[in-house]
Amino acid sequence: MKNEEIIGIVSKTVKEILASSSEKAFMPEPKMTLNIAKALSYAVEEKAKEMGVNAVVAVSNSGARPVLVSAMDDSYIASYDVALNKAYTVVSLKMPTKELKKLSQPGESLYGIQFTNGGQIVIFGGGVPLSQNGKIIGGLGVSGGTEEQDTYLADYGKMVFDKLVEELNK
């Protein structure tokens, strides 16, 4: 399935869900909702299938608390906690985990940060903050593939989320 097709399906699904519910898309205060998390997870899972990755997708809210965690069939058990902690990390530190990786290397300003917050901080790729109107409203964590695959899927998810926000705000 092509990116445009996935985004089209997700956008249509979110619009239908929101039209049939009492939720109004991102109004008055932007926030991560379960419906948006479901649509985002669906899009990331479809892309992961195309790549042959059995991923775990976690979406958190602006308080870094889980809204949704979805484990694809045959995903690694360990990927559950890793994806959840990536979603926590990006909201807590307001940056993608791939950026944190650079800052947490020996001699860098955040060296050792992974040992804080009860071990929930993840310092490798696969997590991205999700923002609307310059405000972080949630985080996306993906785990199950290589670091490069997880990073790609998270970045893809952010792109889908940004397009959804754009569509829903029209």
C-alpha cells in the first residue's frame, strides 16, 4: 500500500469516527485522543507490514501517559516496554529519541540520562514527539525492527500525524 493510500484511509477513518462521535477534532484545546491514536497506530502498522517488521506502536498523551499500545502479531515481548518508553521519553524531554542519542553519548551534555526516571528514558531511535500548533500533545514510540527501521516508522508516523492534523483543521 502506498503512503498516499494509507494516509487517505487513515484520514477518512478519523473523519468518520469524529463525525459519529461527540469529539470535535482538536477543539478547543489540542489533545491526543484514543481515536487519533488508533488511526496513527493503524498507519504505522500498515507501513511496518510492508517492511516486514512486527512492531509495537505506543502513543502517549501530553503527560507522557499511554493512550494506546498496539502489538502486532509475533512482535518481540521486549518491544512492548521499549515502545512505551520511547513514547514517554519524547514527551518528557521534548525531542526525538534519535536526537537524544547524540546528546547522551560519552562526553555530551546528557550522558547518563538513560539511568534517570526509573530507567524509562530510551536513547536510541524510534520515538518522536507529536505537536499541534507548536504544542506537544503526545508521543509516538515504535519498536520491533532495527534502530533504523524503528526510526523510519516513527518518522513516517509523525508525517501521517501532521497530515491528519492538517486535514482535521481544515
